[in-house]
Amino acid sequence: MTVPNDLDLTELRQMWQSRRAAMARILTRIDTRGMTRPAREPEEREWLAGHSPDWFVEDEACAEAARAYYARKYRR
């Protein structure tokens, strides 16, 4: 597939900028302090340490509850 040379993405870029601005306004109202998530696998944790800010605290009790829930839900 070839992309035409005269392709104008101005409108699309303006739409993305507008959506980014709207998301930035929404994110100012969200407080993530104290949020938890199931604990990650060691490999995932290591990779994320170099690529992502640490927004959430990992909680092994939460992970265990999620595993128990899905074990019940998808029992055959």
C-alpha cells in the first residue's frame, strides 16, 4: 500500500490535540494516591521499572482475590 504524497493530516492532528487537552483536564481531577493493583510478575515489574512511573501500589492480597474470583468464574 502506498501513501499519497499530498495527504493532509492537519484536521486529524487538530482532533488529536483537542482530545489530548480534554484528557489532560480529566486527569487533573483523578487522584491515584492509595490505589492498588494485583502484584506483577517479577519480569514485568523489572521491565516497567525502566519504562513507567510507579503510579500504583502492588497488593498481593488483591492479586490473590482476583485469582480466586477468576478460578470460581471460569470453573468448568
